[in-house]
Amino acid sequence: IVQICASSGEPSHKVLLNTEQRKKLSSLLEVAQYLLAHGMFSRLSFCQELCEVQNSLLLEAVWRLHVQNIVSLPELWESHADTQSTVAWLFRDLCLLCEQMEASTQDTDIARTMLSDFVQLFVLRGFQKNSD
């Protein structure tokens, strides 16, 4: 995933994948889904590995892991020992997502869907914490 995210050759201050990266990630996610279905994939180990390379990941790639049910965003957040760095990374990337939405019309639908999903997760998480 890190190699896919780094393969754009574009500025590092981006959070969306390009078309080629999406194709590669889609193939990788198909393999991950197969491994999950056959009990050959550890979500916990995968989350721990992702946490180590968090700053090298594009937000869209992490979101697609969630959408494709490979690992959920809450699983990723909870598996990271350093909550503060996760919050800082997420805040920075969500701000960049908003900036990229304003600057480009190319991926607006994907960006809107991502933002909607993140807001939904934050609201659900907020209500869960309050009810505990």
C-alpha cells in the first residue's frame, strides 16, 4: 500500500489517489478480501503495520480499506498506540482533502463521499462514547 501511495510522482501534500493508483489498490484489495475470506489475513497485524507507516499513506487508500471491509477506520484508530499522532495525521489529511476539493473538480464525488463517511464515523463514535 505504501508503494502504491508513493507511486504518483506528484506533490506529497495530497490525499487522493490517481487513476493508476486506484487500479493497483483495487487489485490489492481483491487479494486481501480473498485472504480474509479464507482466514489467512490478520486484521490486527495489518493494522499494526499500517500504523507504523501512517504518514506514508494517502487518506483515500485508508478510506478504501474501510469501505472494502478489509479493516475499519475505528480498528485502525484503536490499534495505534499514539492517539495524538493519529489525530494530527487525520486532521491534517482531512484539511488537505477539503483544500483539494476546492481546487479540483476531477475527484469531487470521491472526496465528498469520503468526507461524508468520516463525518458519519465521527458522529457515531461521539454518541457511542457518550452512551458508555
